[in-house]
Amino acid sequence: MSDLCYGKQIWDYSDVNCLIDEFIELYNKRPIINNRGGMLSTHLFWTWYVVRKLKPENIIESGVFKGQGTWLFKQACPEAKIFSVDPVLEQREYIDDTAVYFTEDFSMINWTEYLDPKDTLVFFDDHQNAYMRLQQMKWMGFIHAMFEDNYPVKQGDCYSLKKIFAESGFAYKGNIMTAPNAVHADYVRSNIETYTTLPPLCKLEKTRWGDEWNEIDYPTGQAILSKEKLEEYPIIKEDAGFYTWICYVKLKG
């Protein structure tokens, strides 16, 4: 399984390019202008795009921060019921009166009291162990997920799917080292139907960590916008350095 794509890809270049202008028009109306520390345009675009594609009946977001994601979910799929999970809800600047908010962890909520897991998209922006999150999803019956912080090997603050596919390093729970990555990779491969790394809207010469953006250390694939086309979208260019290999996953039913 590639750490870029496995199974049916959820997007295509022609479709994406036709929607960027529509997204920018929406993004210019965002309620939170400075959302540093949360999602910016390079990830909000893909969130908006995938939600529009899937049209889920329910959306669970694990990790709320200021609430920009909550607002975007509502714009992308107005009919969806939104469930927002964050231990520190006091950080919110945007609050949706129709959303249901929790301070418990995603894994501690009995979701069957609120929704049908198979008609739900789970959006993880919580910097937690992706291997454990996939296990929790499978146990609870969820199929669709996005992982906003899908960090490459040797980078980032969480154990991501990219790291699992690369079979690099170990996962930690507290101070205890768990099973080697090969075990985790086999488990993930056997339970995933579709996995897609959503490419950057544009590539800069340097990564967010200040080193060269090359395909050996940072396998990524083709960016959506050329350098010439990027000049038409200054906000995307400004946010480009915050890309973290956001991905979509569909588990086997």
C-alpha cells in the first residue's frame, strides 16, 4: 500500500481546479481571519471538497480549537448534523447553535445514542495516535474518516498513517512503547478499503520544518496549482507552508 493512495481516489485534478475559485469566495467570508494553530486554506479546501463529495448525514470533528472547521462543515453540508469534540471548548470563537459539543474524548462517547456510524464522517484534528483512532472507529462501526495531521516520517507530534505505512519507528502510549510498526501496518492494510493523501494546493521549496521539499523525504505527488497559477491566489500561497499531508480513509465495511 502506497502512503499516497490506495484503492479508489476520491478526487481528480479537473474537478478540483474547477472548484478553487468557489472555495476562495467562501473562504473570504470565514468568521475567523487569524486561525493560526488551526486549519488554514490548504486544508480547509480539502475538508470542504471531501464533505461535499460524501454528503454525510453526520460529521464528528475531534479537535475544535476556535471553531473554523465547524463553520466550514456547515457551509459544505448544511443538512449534516455536527458533533464537535474538544477538551477545551473555551477556545471557541465560532459556535454553531445546531452543533452538539462534547469535552469527552472521541473514544469515550457512546455514538450509537446520537447517530448511525456508517452515515458519518469522522474528522480527526486532535494530534492523537492514528492507529488507535482507526481501531476505535472499527470497533464503533465507523467507515469514513479524515486525518488532518498526517505527518511524514521523523516529523510532527503524533503517530500518523504515513508513519505507519513507512513502518518507521514505534508508537507510544504514555511512556510505554507498543508493537512495532510492521504489526500496525499489516493491521491498517487489512482494514482499509481506500486511502488518499490529498495533495498540497501548491508546493514551496521548503517544508514547514525549513528543509528541502523532496520526494524522498516527503513523498507527496503533484501539487494542484502551478507556480504561475499560484500568483492568482495569494492567500493559498501564504498558507502553503502549513500543509501536513491531510488524508481521507474509508475502512472496509
